Amino acid sequence: MHDLDQERVAREIKERNATRVLLQLPDGLRPTAFTLAQRLTEQTGAEIIISGDSCYGACDLALTQAQTIDADLIVHYGHSPMIESETPVLYVEAAYDFDAPALTEKALPLIRDWDGVGLTTTIQHIHRLQEVADTLQAHGLRTAIGTGATTHPGQILGCDYTAARAIAEDVEGYLHIGAGRFHPLGLAATTGKPIATANPYTMEAKLLPEKEVIRLAMKRMAAINAAKNAQTWGILVSTKPGQRHIPQARRLQRLLTEHGRHATIILLDEITPHTLANFTEPQAYVDTACPRIALDNPPDPTRPTLTPNETLITLNQKTWETTWAQGYLETD
Ligand code: SF4
């Protein structure tokens, strides 16, 4: 179970004299949102309103909703601070506890021969990362935990691997503590190193298959090539506070125009097949919002959706060789 830290949240609400609180939870924590809201109401007397919109990351902070209801506090679960906010925000990590030494032992056979192991994880497991390092060191492995733009050393996001990149030269591969393929694939695309994953929910460890990384690279190369002939481009900008990259969108618009393309900015909250369905003119999209939309969930299979870096490759401003596995998801 994730630790919802209910006592601390109630204490903070009271100490801050908050009377109207917007509660924001990612999808995985919503099954218990009503119970949490009810208990916080009982403990604090504050009005607790649940945000029902998306909560993909700290980039998706519900600032507009908070203003709409005149909230004096946002309680945001599952992520760590990313953006400034006028409305006070209480971040709750929703830590998930696990037996770090036991899980590390499972990963050991996969990484035993590596000359240096970089450690990464997400916010839910960050509290156990040093224990993972200690266990590996006890087995004679050299470990490194990098510091990047994220809140904690070793912490990565789907769009931010700076903590991993900071130690890339010191390690042969990475052990990522977390579930699923989302972060490991991003880590591979950004660093080009082998990735082992240790899943605290299943207590299993695996290597990320190289064929999955190659498949992703081939898909991205195909999208870049397909976009080369596109004359009309839609530049997607999200209104989500941490994805609102308007200056970057304008720079890309200028660049595309200088290269003889027609480029128009489309501003929207959610980039989905549904929200783009009626724009029939663009032959390609640039996604300046969450880069994982282009990589993992392109809104239209018939038209390429590129990240800003991929757009620069299309326009011969960057090369594939100097971008793939070298900060592929980072933008200037
Ligand atoms: S921009 Fe995308 S990957 Fe980055 S935090 Fe937001 S949802 Fe996650």
C-alpha cells in the first residue's frame, strides 16, 4: 500500500489554517480518494474537493481549478515539486515500502559484472534507494546516484533523466527501482546504457530487452523520416502548467517557417486522438508538451508526431547520432 500520510496532511491543513483544499491524486491512488477526503474533512473541518481531471505528473498541477474554487491549499499526491505556484501546495510522495535488500539480491545476478551501477527510481521508492546502494556495495559493486534537476538524487521522471545522465560516464548500466517499462525505456533512449529493473510491487528483477529499445529507436526514425516531407505542421502546446512551453513553440514555428513549412500553434489541455481529430490539415505535429506523448501515445497513427529534438533532426539542425542515447528527451 502507498503511504497516504493522512496524519501529516491533516496536521499541515490545520497548521496552515486552510479552509478549502483541492485534493489532487494520480489515477493509481483514486480508488481510495473518497475515503481520504472524508477522513481529512473529519480531522480538519476544511472543505475538501477532489480534482477529477488528469494528474499525470507535477507538471499537471491543478492551478486553474484551485483558482476556480478559491482553494487556499492544493494537496498534490504522487509527485515532487516541479513548478512555482501562487496557491500553496503540499506535496505528498505516497511512498511505497518494500524490502530493499531482498529486491536488490534478486537484481544482483543481472548486474554483477557491471563496472559501476547507476541507481535511479521514482519518488515513491526514493526513501529506499540508499539501502539498495548499500546492499550492492556489500556485494562488492561500485554504485553511483546522480543529482540532476529533480527534487531528489537518483530521482527520474518520464521527461527528466538528468540525475542519470550526471553519472553516465561512471557507470556501465543502470538499475532502476520501479514498475513498468515507461521509465526504463526513457532511460535507455536518453543514456544508451543497459537497464535492469527491480519492481517493488512484484519483487522481480529483469533486464530491459534490447529489442524493445531497438524497436523504439526504429519507430522514432520512421516518424522523423515521415515528417521530412510534411509541409503543414501543427505545433502542440499544452496549457498544463509544467508543459506550457510557449517560447519553445514559437522558436520551432520560426524555424519551420524559415525552412519553407507552414506551422501553426495549437493550444490545448489534453493532447489526444479525440482533441486533434478534426484538424485535418497538418501533415505532422511537434509535441512541445509532455515528450512521452510523442514517444508512447502519438495522437494520430497516420501523421508523425515529433519531439522538439526530432523536429530539429528533420530540419538538419541536429543529427540522430548525436541525439539518440545522448539526452534524447532533453530540449534546449
Ligand atoms: S511532462 Fe510528462 S513525463 Fe514529465 S512529469 Fe509531466 S507527465 Fe511526466
